[in-house]
Amino acid sequence: MGTTGRRAVLGPLAAAVILTGCTGPGSPTPASTGGGSPSAASTPGASTPGSSRSGSSTPAQGRAGATASPVAPRAVTDPRAAMPVISPNPVGQIGYGTASVGDRRHFVAVTGASAGMITSSAVRTVTVNGTDVGAVAVYRIKRGAAASTTFQDQYAVQLLGAVARSKPRFVRTRSGVMALSTGKASVAAWFKDDQLTLVYRDAGTPELAALAQGVRSAPPPV
């Protein structure tokens, strides 16, 4: 075969190599034309180091929320601790007598304000050194109802308000807490166990807190 024959055989082979782009078993794969990035960078599902750290922070947040700091209990304060302390001057000799119609009239409003809590009552005239200065009423409350100081204070306000028609102020003395009226009528009230005592002062003297302290120190017979 001549030179012309060899050229005719090689021609088709060269054309086949050009068309297939095959350059041999060790030829590298062409790079992606999408922005010049390697094909591995665009593999679906691949995560970056930054996204791995972000995903691992969720359990840490859950643990932080689960360990909340304990709530401290509220301090309980006694309302009576804020009441002013007074030391009334002593009065003369306290005495008691049979209640007059006028004495009993002072306490008529108590029945309507008692809410059915009173089981018995006693009214007496009060004297200081033999002079009539007012009246005192002692009420026995249903057993167990006055065990709370909160009830005592509220009930004293309720009954004293009905008699004096004014809101009282609370004070503390050496013998305990008492309520004193602030209106025109002079009335004092205090509890001892299940008994509520109301003192109504008719005269201008002695001072209301001093009279109440004297009656409290030498209570009337019940």
C-alpha cells in the first residue's frame, strides 16, 4: 500500500479522536464552567463548618432554659409592726356601774354590724375617781373566730366604725394593740382572746387612749 493509502486510513481515526475528546486513560476531567468552582463545592447536602456550629447550639440553649434559678420566697411582714407606739398617761381610779339607757344607746349600731359573730354582751358605766366619763361594752365573739390578728383588726374597725362613724387609727401600747376613733365621737376598741371591748367617752377628759388603757388594765366584770 502506498503513502496515499496510509493517509486514507489515518484520516478517519484522527477525526474520531477529535470528536470524542478522549485523550487517553489518564486524562483529567474538565472543570465545571459554572463560575469556575469545583464540582465538589456544589455537592447537594454538604455542610460548611459554620453551619455545623450553628446546628449544635440548639441543645445548649435547651439546657440553659431548663436550669432556671430558684425564686426566693417572699418575706412576710406583720402589719402591726408599723403601728405607732404610744405611752398614755395613767388616769385615776377606774370604776364601773349599772349602764343607763344613754350608755346602751351608744352601742345600738353594733348589732347590725356584728355579722352574727357576737354570742354575748355586757354594758357598764365607766367612772374615773367616781366621775361618770362614759360607757364600756364587752362582746364575746364565736369561739375560734378571733384567732387571727387580721380578723381582730378588721372586726374592730367594723364595730368601732359603726359606733363612732369614723375610720380608726391603730396604735400599740404596753398592753397591746388598740384602735382609736378619729371623728367627733371618742371610741376605742381592742381584742383580748375572743372578747372585743369598746369604750365610749362622754366627757372631754381623760384623753381617750389614757381612758382605754385604764379600762384595759382594770377590765369590767363580765
